[in-house]
Amino acid sequence: MNNSNRDLLVLFNQELMTPQSIEHEVELLHQLLYGIERIENLVIAHEVIDLNKYKVSNKPLLLQKLFRQRELKPFVFLNCKN
């Protein structure tokens, strides 16, 4: 998983950790983020606020479609429910 396409800034005290343990910690972070960033988890945690239609929706198919778009329509917002 070292070839993942992301940049992480990880701060460690190098005096306390060996390079192998630092690499192991970064690998665990990649695994954790991979599971969290799945589309199913994002759909559960978000809702759509459409001010053009005055609607709030949490339909999974609509949310998946909006997450895959590059840009949202004006006055359509993704809201994190957390």
C-alpha cells in the first residue's frame, strides 16, 4: 500500500521510533483512511441541501451521484451530519 496516491504529513519523534516502526504507522494510517473514505461511508455521513427546490435529501443514489460530480449546481450543498 506504499504506492497509494495521497500525501500525508505525519509527525513522529524520530528519537523514539525506528524507521521500520514509522513505516508501519504510516501503513496503518493508509489502511484506516482507505476504509473510511469508501463511498458507502461517505453516503451515510452526508446529506444534500438543495436550496433551489427547498429540499434536504439523504437518498444514497443521489448522494453517490453528487460525490462523483466535479462541480455541484449553484445552491446545492453537501452537508456532513457529524
